[in-house]
Amino acid sequence: MDIKIKAPLDKETVRGLHAGDFVRITGTIYTARDAAHKRMAEAIARGQELPFALKGNIIYYLGPTPAREGRVIGSAGPTTATRMDKYTPDLLDRGLAGMIGKGMRSEEVREAIVRNGAVYFAAIGGAGALLSRCIKSQEIIAYADLGTEAVRRLQVENFPAIVVIDAEGNNLYETAVSQYREI
């Protein structure tokens, strides 16, 4: 059964999610990849404001392809999350509530997720064309010179994801392997 959640996220919603849950996200999420994360870290170091408020928000690790005629956005598949790991604990400590990507996260990120009561979701890699259908609008809000890696505000409807690391630190990638071995 899918759990429908609204973004931005509140703490109660995040606490109610468990590793392995299938969710459908509706609302506003933001995109940022490697270069945008680096710029945000530099802005923080200089005491500058970020392109969007982190509190309660979700960052989708996405660099979309150009939109085809009649479409809002091109292929919108997730980027490997580990490339953002060096920036993520600081963003979580500043209020980021969730991330969407693919792949494992470092122990430092897992600890920051637990410390801040946040969540890490996975989207299905290779399904970018299908995922793009859940994106109803997109707007570049920062770092336009980065092209596909610019920060975008997305309005999503029923965006499918899986809870990989929940606010308690349960990690689906670890528990699923353990369960598989028992079989």
C-alpha cells in the first residue's frame, strides 16, 4: 500500500515513515546535484542565504534532460546520492527534512538523518521518463549557469519513492540484504 505524503514535510509525517514504505509525494520539492550542493556549501560558508529555505523541504538529486515539446521536463531519474554525502549532514542540521536519490549513503549521513529526524527516499533509477510524468511544473530558482544542475522548484503529484533510511536509522538496503540471506 502506498502512503500519500505532502511536501514540505512535517516532523510527524517523517516520524511515521519506516524503511521499506512505498510513498507517493505531492507538493513542492527542490532539485540539486553536485555543483549546486557545492555552491550552497560555499554560500553557507560566506554567511549567505540559500536559494530556498531548507526547513521541512526535500532535495531530489536530479539533473533532468531537456523537455520534449509539450512536456514540463525531460527525463527525471535520480542521481547517485553518495556524491552529495559530504554536503548532506550540514544541510540536514540546518533543517532539510528529506532527500530523494539512489544508492547507499555514508554512515555520517545516516547519523545526521537520525540526529535530525529526517528521511532518505529512493526513486527508481532508469525510470526517468516515467517519473517525469509526476512533475507538473518546474522553475529554475538558482544557479541557472549550471544548466541541468541548476536548482529547480518542482511541483510533483503522486511522485513514487521508497523509504530507504527512516528517522530511526533503519536502512532498507541493510535489512533487505539480511532478509534475503535468510531466505
